[in-house]
Amino acid sequence: MKNDVSVKDLWSGEERERLVADLLSKMTLDEKVAQMSGKLQVSLLLHIFGYGKYAPFETPAIKRIGIPGIRFIDGPRGVNFKGSTAFPVSMARGATWDPQLEYKVGEAMGYEARAGGANFSGAVCMNVLRHPSWGRSQETFGEDPCHIGRMAVGMATGMQNHVMACLKHYAANSIEESRLFVDVLMEERCLREIYLPHFKMCVDAGAASVMSAYNKLNGKRCGHNRHLLTEILKEEWGFEGFVISDFFYGIRGTVEPVNAGLDIEMPIPIYLGKKLKQAVIDGKVPERAIDEAVTRIIRQKLRFSHLEKKAGYSRQRVAGPAHTALARKVAQKGIVLLKNDNSALPLNYEELKKIAVVGRLAERVNLGDRGSSSVRPPYAVTPLRGIRERAGRSISVVFDQGRNLSRASKVAREADAVIVVAGFTWRDEGEYIKEFKIGGDRIDLNLFLGDTELIEAVASVNDRCIVVLESGTAITMETWKDRVSAILMIWYPGMEGGRALADIIFGDVNPSGKLPITFPKSADQLFRFDNRAKTVIYDRYHGYRYFDKNGLEPLFPFGFGLSYTTYRYDNLRLSSETIGRDGKLEAEVNVTNTGEMSGEEIVQLYFGCKGSRVDRAVKELKGFGRVSLKPGETRSVAFEVVASDLAYYDQGNDTWVVEEIEYTIYVGPSSRQEDLLSASFRVAGT
């Protein structure tokens, strides 16, 4: 921008708004309207068939007054540009429960986006996973809004060191194959308590933009929904950024979306552009609505203008040693140890002579969805390659694809341990692209029959059978889980995933990941998932809330994950027995490493209440933190509990209510009730 004002001054308020108003006054109606949509590009076909591979999606610049265009790039697990770092998918990163680490991931992605010529990223995908059959589960962080919000804040704030961040998809987007037409019906309380809190957390943290979802919400397309875009987001929350549509089908009209609060149509002007100018001329859209939208767009461009010509963004750092090392670290921390009977893991390097690795996915690069989240790294390490590298010359690693069960069984029988790699790929789950018949929702949560038969065959001939699962969401395993010694959930682990897996298997790294979603025993434990329905009804119960309410025992609970060491929780204490409706207290617990290996434990805090006048969940996550412990070490972990976090939304009066009743704090290693310590306090008075 051609203005001699510091970024600090611009973002401080009055000076920024004066400059925005000055720039707006110099713009013609044509220029304003052009700011509100992507532009037709010669390379549009390349964009469509090689989404983001070569160049960002752009909106027009206005060079005569120094306003740059927006240059949008996507990728929740890494930048779309060819040669970028492929991090583990968001669900895997959700399993780290580490917002500080996610900040570093966001910062790396932001750097790579800027180095590739973008100034705006749509990477912060943060929808609530309502049902594990959702095809794009891998693109979000989990099932709980508190957990998702903290992880997304980490990502967005890290990213905005380099580019504007976009939060998506606002709101209630969690079915893939009907996303373009489904109408999600829910009460206002459900919307406020489950499907919006994480977005508000990121808005409060300063996110630059929000993307509206394809689906309808209570009868209105999200891109046409004034209640969502203006009344809640802009007026109630005070959001100062801009709203963009999801691509191509995000809006289906001109007048309604602009009047509702949509600011930019992406990636090209189908309904805005010339049609919007004519709507202004015809008096169907007031010019003040155009000015409002363009003000928001310019405001964020000014906020990030200091980066437009900043030196130091080198393509040499893209997928360089620092970023690939980060990808490996994230993969390590996101791997979840689900089972480990008789200390089957870690493998003792000194005692092994031969390892069998079987399964079609063991030698396959399996990074996840190939829709808008596609990443094209310069290399990727498969599970087989990672294990072979770590085994070196001292241990023989024999591989079999598992197509012939007799041959696979023979290979497994002759080995000291057998590792089965099973799961899914981008063809089985992901963004649904009807024209190419890829992705979509995964209705069956079981493994394919071939994988199940392979696991059972090799487990029957080798007592040390370790199953490694690749997927973006839950897998049911009741038919075979008791036959194997160990189970590792590695998700889609990114370009360094094979090495991270080997680090865990051989005990170089102690697993610390915990599930960000609930794994059911079977789909029968869940409510029906209809991905063809034109209308669906959402309530406040899914995931661990649903299992708690209905007294169901999951296969693995939300927050669950084993370690190579053990931990003891004791001495939960509260700083006060009573607080006011505007008060807060501190909850503190001792955690001890009672095993023989150093490790990191994820401590989780939930709350429940007694005597509420409304229906409430048995418990809800309100905090979590990591603690590193050496063998025998005890550390105290503290959480601040704020009374306002205990509120429910009173939809009759459109307000949040903190009840003066008794509350219970639960602290422990997972959401499973028997794992939790508890202590009670009351809220009374102001």
C-alpha cells in the first residue's frame, strides 16, 4: 500500500479507519464491486484440475491507489502449491492436544503460502465432527468445540504472522455428499453451545476472514444467512474482518447474500460482479452494503500490508529441514497408542532379528484427501520405508502386500514381530468430487474385509501382532481387536509419517497422542447418518456427550491414549468452594509418572452440574494441558475455571446464563468417567 503509516498505528483504530475511509472515497462503484469477487483468470482450468498447484486464486488489485488483490491458497494440512510441506492431517494434529505446536504448524504453513505468492490462506478448517462417517473428518481437529477452538486459535494466530487466515466452514458443515443442498435444522441453543463457540474463539483471537458453508442452516443457505453473518458474527461478536463464500456453489443469488453480510464471492463472479452493480443501480442492494463490505476487505489488507513486499520469504525454506522436522514431530505427537498388551511395544532393537511388515498400505504414500486440501510434497516416507530405515542392517524387514493370506501368514510366522498396516485412502473418504468419483462420506466404519482377514490370519500365527491404522476418522474393530497385541492410530501422518511411526515403534519416542473423537464399538451405537437427506436435525448430543447421555460404553473414549509409561492422578483441589457468577477459581491436580520411561501426559478438565433448570450434558470439556514427566516425577497441573464458561444459552431471552447451583470439576487422562477425579463447588451471587 502506498501509505506511510506503521502497521501498529493502522491496527490501533482511528488512524486505520481514517485511512480505510480515505481509500474507499477514491474508489468508483466498479472498483468497489470488483473487490467483492474473485477474478476470471487465464489459468482457471489449471486451478480447477490442479487445485492451487501452480498459483493462488486472486481478487483484483487497484494499482492506482495501491490496494493489492487477495491471493488465496488452500490446504488444511499444508499449502496447495507444488513442493510444499505435507503435515499430518488436522485430525492427527488434533490428537496432539497441543495448541502451541499447532501455532508452529500454522506459522510454517503461513510462511510457505507467502513464499509461494499467496497472502490469504483457507487452511483453518474447524467444523465439529458430529458423526465419524463424515468424509472430511480428517480436515478438522475433532468433535469438541473447546478442543477445536484452542487448536484452531493456535493455527490461525501462527499463520497470521505471514498471511490472512480464513476460518471455515461457517457453520454446521459436517456431511459431505449432501453439502450443497442439505438443510441443517437446530435450536438456537444448540447453535450457540456446540457449533459456534470455536469460531468465536478464533474471531476473538483476531482472525482476518470467515468462509460461509455450502449447507443451509434453518432454511437459509449459510452464505445468505443474515443471522449468522451479520447479527451474530459482525454485530454481536464485533468481527472486523470479511466473509467469503465457499467456492462456486457457496451462494445462489446476488441480492440476498450481499444484504445478509457476505463480502466476497469466490473464486469468480457468478452472482456478483456485473449482476451486483446492476442490483445497486436498481436499488435492490444499497450502496452502503457495498461500502460496508469493501471497508472490511480494505481494513484487513491494510492490517497485513507490511508483508506485501517484505523480504526474506525464500522458496528454499519450503519443505526444508526445519519444516519437515516439524512435520515429523507433529506426527510423533499425534500417533495414538490404543492397545499394548504384554508390552508388545516398543520393539527392543537388541532382541529382534526379523520383522514382517504386511498390508497394501505399508508401501503406499498415503497423505489423505485429494480435494481442496491436496498437498504435493517433494517426497513422502511410507511406513515400510520408515521401519526399514530405523531397523538398519541389524534387523531383517520382510514385506508382503497381503494379497495372498497363505503367503502373508508364512512371512508373519517366521518373524519375531509382525506389523500390519491397514486403513483407507483418499478414494474412500474425503472431499466429495462427483465428477471424478472420489472421496465422500464413509458409511461403513469397519475396515475392508481384506484388511480384516489379513489381520486375523497373521495374528493367528504370531503372538506379537501390531496393527497400524491409517484413516481420518474412527474405525470399528470389535471382530479383531482382541486377537492382536498392539494397535496404533497414525491417521494420515504426513510426509514424515513413516519415520515418526518408526520412532514410536522402536521406542525412540514415547507415544502421547490422545483421541480427539470417540471410537464406537459399532455403528449401531450411533445415531443414523444420512448423507443423502435434504433435511437433518442436529441436537447438542454427539461424541462423548451422546455416549454419556445414553449410558453407552465406547470402544475407545474421547481423550483416550496409552503410553509406554504410566501416570497417577491424585490430590485434586479447588482454590474455593464458592464463586460468584462473575468469579473464577483454580483447580489443581498432581500427576506422577509411575513408570520407567519419560513421557508427556495430556491432562483434561471437564465440568458437570447438579440441579440445572435445563437439560445439560453429563460433562463438557473446558480445559486441557500437556505435562512432561521423568520417571518418578510428580508435577502439579493447574487450570483456571471461569464462571462464564459454565453458562448455558437461554434461547428464550437470547442470553447466556450462569446458574447459581452446584458444579463438579472432573480431571483425568480421558473422558471415561472411571478415569476422572472430581471435586465440587457452588456458584452463588455476583
